[in-house]
Amino acid sequence: MALVDPHGGGDLNALLLQGDALAAELERAGSLPGLRVSSREKGDLIMLGIGGFTPLEGFMSHTDWQGVCDGMRTASGLFWPIPITLSATRAQAEAFATGRDIALLDPDDGSVLATMTVTEKYEIDKSHECATVYRTTDPEHPGVKMVMDQGEINLAGPVRVLSMGGFPERYGALFMTPAQTRALFTSLGWSRIAAFQTRNPMHRSHEYLAKVAIEVCDGVLVHSLLGALKPGDIPADVRTEAISVLVENYFQANTVVQAGYPLDMRYAGPREALLHALFRQNYGCSHLIVGRDHAGVGSYYGPFDAHHIFDHLPKDSLQTQALKIDWTFWCYRCGGMASARTCPHGESDRLLVSGTKLRKWLSEGAEVPAEFSRGEVLEVLRAYYASLEASQNVEVKLSGHSAR
């Protein structure tokens, strides 16, 4: 069997220039008016560059934005669950002429990420985007805050991507493009691949989800977010090491591929689950593991809203399907990992612990039950928290000296 097609049914549409074309465009970019993009927009640009957002050609028009917000379809009828937009302040937008090119700059160092032909400048109803995409206009929601903080004017147009934003240099072999994962899956003889979305180290429940998927698929892509995180989240290099020791010690060989992708989280719950499935299709995955509160934050979404949203999609929306798995936990009476679908016992027999609780235990140096996390994983995480504590102690001592 072959891999799933890229989204839209054609070939991967990677907008990153190469060779002489790249050199020429980089030189030209130096003479163009520039716009520093946000961290979220940088991730979107890189996904456009590597083909992760196939078949998009750039940032969406007002008609596309409206269609995606209201019906999850662009003007051409392409299924797309979350707007991919670029914003600027009103003053910035006034300096950019429609029909002319601009350079898009890295938010951190100002280097050139891409060039773009501005085909449209438009205002949006930010509250409408938040209400339709995030199902809330609460400014405390991090995704809502992201939208409300962006510039007043959206810029639409095709892009020519000139950089991968330092991700390959920082993450090495972990950073894989859709073309690379597809080639790897083909070399392994895989056609049914489940993507496991994570921004955390994998504890026993995550291990259980991945192993359930391996029972019905050829393998699992453990796909880690490499973009911006919330304060207190565990960095990607630590997550990678923790996942590696788990895979090495507790998974059959050649059943797991670990990779990373460059997006920031939007915390859009059900809609983001759809986006996760869409770009995993571009990476070659036939399934997306969808557990409890996928891509959620706080209590804005029901625990299985991300399951239900897949039930209402027209059949032509996506090839990648949701592999829905119920709430998972350790059951002391069952004597192992189980889910609410398979375990008949009550809450008093179950060990239910969140990632937030695990981080609290680790930061406080408390004991973590073996039923929640593998010992090898805990060793990696404890070493990370010990290094944090040591650096904080050094900072306290240095600030004490400077105060004298």
C-alpha cells in the first residue's frame, strides 16, 4: 500500500527556494521593505517552506479567512480548519503597496525568512475569529490573546521561503521535513502510520496510546512541537532525550520514529486537532492519535470535543483519520494501563495524573509513582530539574554579590 496523498491530492508544495534561486532572492530581499513576523507566523512560514502546509501558496486572503473561520474551507473549497494569516500594524501596512514585494524577517535576529508579494491588505473582526476558531473570546485564553495582540491589518499573498529559521541547526536530525518522513516511512515499508502529537515527555499513558496505535498500524511517528512553549514547559532537547530512553527500553525495534515540527501551539482544541491531522497527512501519516483534551488548555473544551469534531467532517476533507482513544490511566485492580473504555473500576482504583502535576512533583523533588512514569524517563527529567535548581542558586548568589 502507498502512503496517504499530500493534502489537496497533488504533490508536496514546498516553497523553500534552493541553489541559485535562493541566492538571488536573498540578495534581492536586502532591497525590500521588511516586516518582522511573530513567533507563530515564523512557524507558519517554515511549514509553508518545507511543504507542511501543502497546498497553500502563502498567507490567506480575506475571503479565505472568512471561509476558514465560518466553514473550514478556503475560497477554492480546500478544507482548512484554522486561518494561516500574516498581520501588521496599520502604520506598517500603509508602507507596503499592494502588488509589491516585502521581506519577512525573523522575530529574534531580524534575518530574512522569506519574501512575499502583497496581493491584499484587509481588516478582520478578531472577536469573530476567536469565537469560531477557539470557541471563546476570553482574553485569558492563550490563543485568543495571540489573535487579539496581532496587528490591525492582515497581509495576503504568495511567499518564497528563504530560510528554515535555524531549526535544522538547533535540532539536527530531529527536525524532519514531510519529504524526509515520507522517504523514511517508504524505506521502512510502512503505509499505515499513526502520528502522536506531543509537547511533553511521554509518561505511561502516552506510552499506552502509542502501543495501542502500533497494534493496528505499521508504526508511530512521535512528533514533538519545536516552536514556542508556555512558561514551565519542558524544552525540546530534554523531551527528546526522555522519549528516546522510553523508546529504547520499552518499544519493539523499528516501530517508532521520533521527529519534530516548527509550529507554536495555538491551543485551539478541536480545530487544532484537525490542523494536526491535516499537516500529518503531508508528513505521510494515515492516522492521528487523539486522546483526552487534544490541544486544549484549561477548561475551555470538553475532554473529548476533539474526538467529536472528526465525526462531522465531510468525507473529502482529510485522508488522515483520527485514532480516538479514551481517558487512559493505571488501574491498580486491573494491574496495568487501561482506559475508561476497557476498565470497569472506579476512580479510587485509578492513578490519574496530569502533566502539570508531574512537573510540580519534579520541580519539588517529590516522589513520582512508578505506575505513572518509567524510571529511565524520570532520571532524565530529574537531571533537568536539578540543573534548573542549580542555575537558580547561582543566580541568587550572583545577585547577592552584586547587591553588596
